[in-house]
Amino acid sequence: MRGALGNAPVAFIRNASTIPVIPFDRNEHARLRQEISPDRPIVCFFGFANPNKGVERLFAIADPASHHLLLLCDLDAANPYHASLLRLSRETPWAGHVTVTGFLPAQRVAAHLAIADAFIFPFPNGTGEWNTSVQAAAATGALVLATTPDP
């Protein structure tokens, strides 16, 4: 590419999250927190659930005795991978400690992101600055754990 570009300047332009950061509303936060998990820390995954995202790893990383998993994603029972995630969410020891939101508009996603205590992105091949889900999670100020590609 360098030859084709000649002396044209090259710059890295980072993409950004499409999810807004919403102002903190104590009442909305408390209401949503009560609805999702009033007494356990919320560990959240946000984005498309595909095998290359390693979402199933969350069920081994988080502790079903003390965490609530919030899967901010759409899961279709007709999709084999999604069906396996739904099965894990309904089986012991996770039964009753997983919330799958399905598709939500950006404002509702932002509200759910705001109540998470931590975000985990366990991608088998890693993630990077290009991932807008990680960027949206980081914008909340909560703890974000993400795998990185091997150097």
C-alpha cells in the first residue's frame, strides 16, 4: 500500500462505540439493578454472540455462587451455538443467575451497560481497539477484561 499511496499522509483513525454514555440516573440505575440482580455483582458480555467471541467461556470464568451474568445480546434458539448458550444459562449452577436481554435499542443498551460491575470479552483469538463493544464497555468506567491476540 505504501507504494500506491506515494507521499500521501497516513493516519490511524480509531473507530468509536455506537452506544451513547448516558447520564447517571440514581432511580433508573436502582430500578434496573433491582430487576437484573439486586444482590450479586453483574458480569456482562455485550455484542454479537458467535463462536469466535467465546461467550461460553463466561460460564467457566464467572462464579455462579456469587455473580450474575448479563448477556447483552440476541440469542436465537434455532442457532446451535446460541442454543448451547441458552442451555448453559438454564442449567445448574447458573439457573436463575443469567439474564439474556435480546436485541435492545441503543439507549436501553446504554442503561444496561451502566449497571454492570465488570465486562468480560473472552475472545479465543483476542480483541483490540477495533472492537466497539469493548469501547462501549470501557466508556462506562467499569472493569473491562478482554483477551488480546498473541503477539
